[in-house]
Amino acid sequence: MDETEHSILHSDHGCHYRWPGWISRMNQACLVRSMSAKGCSPDNAACEGFFGRLKNEMYYGKSWIYTTRDEFIDVINNYIKWYNEKRIKLTLGAMRPMDYRRSLGFIE
């Protein structure tokens, strides 16, 4: 990630995500805040589903006690790359997410 890119943290409109202390911490960490539309829970469904799968497929069942933060970030990055480029999803017509996006013309 270069200097012009910033990590994005997506959340709902829960009061803890609107708390000035949280907003200040986000700004100090140079994180971009992304919030779903107010009162529109389907906006969060895809994110919550993905993170549920990530925890079940990658996180649970392993001991992370001796894993450094950088190693953990690498594991997550590798999982996300695998998820997008290799993992077949039946809900996408038995396609990989990147292949599905490509078929729709969203990416080349």
C-alpha cells in the first residue's frame, strides 16, 4: 500500500462507531470510515457473511498465541487472496469471485 492508499473500516451506524473518541482514533490511524446506509441492514449482510466465513475457515481451530501481528496480517491477506481468486462460490454460479466480477465486466 502506498502513501495515497488508506485502509477502510466498514461498520454500521451503531453508537460506538459514531462516538467522537472512536472517530478520533480512526483519524489518528489514518483509517477511512465507511458506514452502511442508515436503517439498511442488507448493506452489512455481505460483510458480516464474509467475516463469518473468514473466522470459520481461517481463524477458529488454530492457536494464534505465538503469531506476530505482521504474520497474522499476512495470513489474512493470503486468505482474502485465496477467497477472491481460488475459492468457488455456488451462489456465484460455481465461479470464483474474481471470475464472476470479470464475467460482469467489472474488472478486466
